[in-house]
Amino acid sequence: MGLSWLLAEVLRTSALQAVPALTAAVSSTASDAEPGKAAHYAAALGGVLAGIFGASCVASAGEAADGLHAPVYPWPHDGVLDSYDHGSIRRGFKVYQQVCAACHSMQYLHWRQLVGVCYTEEEAKELAAETEVREGLYYNPYFPGGAIAMPKMLVDGGVEYDDGTPASASQQAKDVVTFLSWSCYPYQDEMRIMGIKAVMMITILIGFASYSKRLRWAPIKSQRIVMDVVN
């Protein structure tokens, strides 16, 4: 449904809600108010009625311009205890793969989810093996769509460490991630050391404060007042 139909429905609903109030106002005004005010309310009521008629015309025109309403079919999986037709799912995937996939992606559906539904594990693996990365991109399973413009840069022996550590690709990845993490907040180690010192200092101060408080208030809290009543 188009925007014109929605606006027409809102206008028509608001007008219908305002009709009873305006009708009552016109009736009461016509009976005990000045003629000028009665004519004013009557004109307002006429405007509302004209708006309702116009909204109906706009809605009808909007429906005609936007086309027919979508039909409602009794799908076999709409019931509470009904399930999907797995044969239809398999055929529908074939239609999507050959007709729709060129323009519309399904990035939230994984190949493993087809296993046991419409394909076996071997068939799903064969379908996944047929998938090709777009030209000019490289495969990376950690990126959306599995494609990235940057080629694989880390290879075994690509750099030479000063300390003689074997420069495997995984070691290089670990080290560069550590460096980039440190570069985001290079003061982290110093701040942690400062935090440990602050916690230790606060703990010591709390101990001294507790001892001082007990030493000062112990005589006051432990004293006894004895009253000797003399007859």
C-alpha cells in the first residue's frame, strides 16, 4: 500500500473521531448561542464531512494506483503444529541459487543450516565448494560475505625477528595484534601499576583510620556511668 493510502486513512480516521464532538457543539450552539457562532460551527462540520469524502476518494485512487492487494494463501506451515515442506525448500533454494542470488544475498544463512533440511552434508559441501569469490577480492571467512580486498600478507619467514623467534604466519599475526592493541592505549601497564599502588595505599590508610577510630572511641564507648541514689 502506498503512502497516499496511509495518509488518507489517517485523515479519515481523525475526521470520523471529530464528527461527534462537532455535531454536539453545533447542536448546543444552535439552541442557545449567537447565530454567528452557530454558522461557524456548522461550517466547520461541513468542512469535516468534506474531508471525509475527499479522504475516501484519495484512498480509492491510491488503491487503484498502487495495484491490487497481495492475496493471502493458506500456507501449509502456518499452523501451530505444522512444519515446512522440505521438498519445497529444496526446490526454492534451487530457484534462489539460479535466479535470485545474482542480486540478492543471504548473508545470515549458512551452508550448515541446509544439512538435514533439504541437503545431506556431502551435498552441502559440494554446493559450498562451487561458490566463487568475486573478482578482485580474496577469501576471508571472518569478513561479511567471506571476501576482502586485501590479499594475504603474512607468510612464514616474511620478517626476521631480532631475538631469533621463528617468524611463522601465526606468530606474526599474534605479534602484530599485540602491537596494535598496545598502540590503542600505550599507558595501560603504567596505569595498572599505579592502580595497584593506589589500592595498596588506600588499604593501609583504611587500616590506620580504623585503628585510630577504635583507639579514640574505645574509652567513650566502654565507659560506665554509675549513679548512686541517696535517700
